[in-house]
Amino acid sequence: MLLNGWTKDVTLPVCNADFQSLHCIAHLDEDITEALPYLNAEWGGQQFITDPPSVTFKIHGRLITLHPRTIAINALESAEQAESILDWLKKSINDVWARRRELQPSYKKAAAPLLLELLKRLPRSNCKRCGQPTCFVFATQIMEGGRPPEDCLALGLQKRMRLEEYLGQFGLS
């Protein structure tokens, strides 16, 4: 077993006091540096950085970043949800670590959608029905994995299908 436990801090985001979701930083009891490339290979990380080492995933509709001794999780509804995701991560990290000899470590990030391609598939009306000031901001949130395309209430059926087809190439639909 690689990861045994952590202590966690669950807080409102400092960057925007209007956000209602919570963020969690888990301070790990163990260093998981050696597991990061195996986790990246298994889960297809959206971003892999070698120095300092970290890997970011979109899992359970949240961005989760693993560092050697910390895990950051965004967009949480409660401290209980943070604990549940951390328990799942612990089990999953330990499972991947146990199977590491069967895996080829990966130091590459997964392919990601292009911002302008996403924008082309949105209405570009800046209607604000998604809660964002522009379609450009909304497209950026989709690209970063922070928002699902269904949050665009102005998408017609044809544009929705084109957007879902495009995002499907990246496992985001």
C-alpha cells in the first residue's frame, strides 16, 4: 500500500468569494511522486508536469490535481463529498500502484479540445443563460473540464450534436 492517509482542509475558494462550491486540499501522509506517471497512464491526465511533479484529471465532474504530498479537488458540495472522493482516490491510487508492473508509465497529457473549435460549436450569442458573461468564457470552462456542455441553454439540437461529437474525441461528452 502506497497511500495510507491524509489530513484535509475544506474551504471556500479564496479567488472568488461568490463561489458556493468548496475546495479541498488533502495533505498526504506519504509521498506519491513515483505513482504519478502510472496514474497518468491509467486515467489519462489532462495535464502532466514533471518539475515540480503533478498530474491533473477530470474525475467525477471535478478537477483533481495530484502532487507528491497533496491532492487538490475543486467544485465540492460538502466536506463529506471531499472525504468520499478522497477515500475513492486512496483506493484507486493504491490499486494502480499495486499493478504498476503491468502498466507503462506516461509523462504526456491527454489530447484536449481547442478553445476556438469549442467556440465555433456554441451559439456565440453571449446570452448569459449559462451564468457566464460570454460564450468565450463558457467555452474556456468546458475546455478546462469545469463545466459540462449541457449548461449552455441556448444550444439548438444540431449545434449540441456537433459539440458532443467534438467533445467525444476527448472523452468529455
